[in-house]
Amino acid sequence: MSNRTLITRNLRLIFSALLFLFLTSPILALEPTDPEHDSTHLSAEHHAVTPAHDGEEKVDITEVAFEHILDAHSWHLWGDHHNAVSFPLPVILKTDAGVVTFMSSKFHHDVHGTEVVEVKGQRFVNYKEGIYYASETANEHGQYVTFTEDGKEVANKAPLDFSITKNVTQLFLTAFILIFMFVSMANAYKKTGVTSAPKGKQSFLEPMVIFVRDDIAKENIGGGKHHKFVPYLLTVFFLILINNVLGLIPVSANLTGNIAFTLVLSVVTLIVTNINASGTYWKHIFAPKPAALWIILMPIELVGVFSKPFALMIRLFANIAGGHIVVISLVGLIFIFKSYYIAPVSIAFTLFIDILECLVALLQAYIFTMLTALFIGSAMEDHSHDEAHGEAAAH
């Protein structure tokens, strides 16, 4: 099959896979909070930059790290709470009175529950990037939220949050990048044909597309069955790669380091794998041999169906989020030790980790796509001939 035919034939399927991912994108707004990070009091230790006892400003590296890797209702660029520079994003809430929409700028960069936004007779506060119904009165710290007895969770009711958060915005941005790349590449092939030497974007994208098709899809699925999975594998590969690269930019979103995003990708892989599985695949799970060990092997095989995509989810999330935390921690050494002597060491190690993260960005996209193709290929493989051969050899 020619490269032009391959790309133009698969464009519609690529967009369909992207649409499925977009339909699940609101889950990215449901960011889990860390109990130790979510505290009752609005004290100095919960600000990224707070005054210390000696009058100097104290930098909370933990707060800075969490602000970078977690989702947010606005796109923060730089600055602290008082002089922050950021892009407001739409807040979309499903309340008992209907759908409420407003821009996140109404919170005035407040994430400590001290700024109340009133829309359609309802009052809301933003506490640690979670939107809650505001309390009637503020507590001793000026917060319009109440807490449970252990002080670790907010007691206020929360509306359903379908906001276009920072991660969701970057997901849409990635979609536009993917559509632009593949449409322009397909149009270039229409003009120049497949026999001409690739130029511009073609010379950059064509080797990667062929690599995913031949070295990942064909090698791991094979049997002439790999063609229909190339669109999905291309989507997964470029979706992860682009967001891994964008995540290296300090002001961008940490999309692939968000476990909700990796969960969506792994669930889609689980669905694609099991829908296309062969009969021998299910027979191997629900009727494994030898029959005497069926009661033991069947639960193990069934758990394996879910553990494979679970491993995909954790691997991508842990590698990307962990890399970002390491980089922020290394930079934070300068502010912790407050010494010029530690700065060259910190910068040198940060530069090394950043270069390593560039390799990880490509490697993790390859590993996720390769394992996805491997799972699909193993599920579609027909073992009936092997079983018949084994039985004949036994006789």
C-alpha cells in the first residue's frame, strides 16, 4: 500500500479515535487531591512564596511542584497570587439549578477559598482547584469552606465540574496540531505523489509514520491484520509524543503526567484489544489447560486482562510526573540552601535531567504504542493450530 493511500485512508479513523478521547476529556478535570497537601488552615506553609520568620520570602517547593503537575482552572504563566499572569478558562458547572458558566478570572487567582463568585444566585469558591458551594460565612482564616473533623477534606458540597481546565485545553491544542500535521501531509502527497522525495513536514513525519506502521503494528500484530489498527496506533503515538514534548515547557500543562489521561488511554486500549480478541483468546482465559488447575488459572488469566492496561497507565503516568517532580526539586535546591555555590550544581543536574526527559518523551510514546500493539496482536492470535499440534505430539 502506498504511503499516500495509507495516510489519506486512515485520516478519518484517526479523527474518530481523537473524538472518542475528547468525549472522555471532562474526566481530566476531576483531579484527585493529596490529603497531606489539602489542609484545613490557610497558613503560610501553603503558599508557594511566603514570608519567613526573618522577613525573607520562603519558597515552598512542594507547593510549586504540585502547582506544576496538577490540573488547574486557569493557565498560569508566572507570578504569585497577588501579581499572577495567566489565561482564564471557562468554568462549566452542573448544579441543582442547571448549568452555570463563567470564566475562572472571577476567582482572581484565588485557590484558597477566600474569593466568592456569585452566579445566578449561587455562590462558589475555588479551594485547591476544586469548585465548591461557598459557605454562608467565612472562617477565622477568611475561607468560605468548612472541613471535616480530621481537617483533611472539605465538607462543602461540590457541583459536577465539566470545566475546560488546563489539561483539557492542551488536549484540544494537541488535536489541532495532529489534524494540521496529517492533513497537510496528506495534501502534500496529493500534490507531489508518493514517488517524489519528501519535503518539509513530510520528511519529518513520514519516517515516524512508517516506523509505527511497519516496526510496531506489523511486527506485533502481523498476519495482514495490522492495517486497521494503524490509525489508532498512530493516534496514540503522536498524542503521547506531542504532549510529552509540550510538558517539557515550564508554562505548559502536564497532560501525560495526569493519571486520568493515562487511564482514558489504557481503557481505550482495553476495549480495542478485547473487542478484536479471537475465540482462542477467551477460551484460554475462561477454560485454561490443564483442566485440573482451572480453578486457579482462570482468575489469574482474568486478572491479566485488566493488569496489562493498568501497567500501561501507571508506567506513562509515573515516568512523566516523576520526571517533572525531579526537575522542580533540583531547581528548588537553590532556594532551599540559599547559596550561590549550590546553583551551578543544581543547574547542571537540571540540564542533565531535562536532556534525559527529551529521550523519555520519545521512549514512553514508543513503549505505550508498542505494548498496545503487542496486546492486540496476542489477543488476535489463533492458538488452535498450536493446541492441535500439541495434542498430536502427546499422542
